[in-house]
Amino acid sequence: MLSRNEVKFILPFFLLINGFLFQKYGVKVVTDTHRYVEYASNLQSGFYFDPHNFWYIGYSLYILLIQLLQGSFLAIVTGQ
């Protein structure tokens, strides 16, 4: 476990590196992204069980919440 001083030392580097990578590459949409977004969109019309996405129901519900708040892919990544 990191001490408070170690976190204070590491956090600025972490934020700087991630900020640089975000500026350089932006939001990357990978192959399974559309599957989770589609499942979350379908959940808006009512809950249903999708066995293929069952293990990722938490992530799909998180995307659904962002969608209900009128968020974008950027909002999903920022929230993560």
C-alpha cells in the first residue's frame, strides 16, 4: 500500500503522462466497444438478460448511466 506522500509524488506524473497520451491519441474505440454501447442502449427500453454480455453487466449499466446523462465516449473514458 502506498503512503500518502508516495501518492502525492506519483499522482502528478500519472496525470501528466495520461494527459499527454490523451492529447496524442484521444479516445480509442476498440472492437468490443460497440457491443457494450449497444447493450446499454437496449437496456434503456427495459432490463433484459443477455448471456453474452452477462459478465459485463456492470460496465453496460455504467454506460447506460452516462447515456442517460447525455454523455459521450469522452464522458465514459473520463469517468473511468
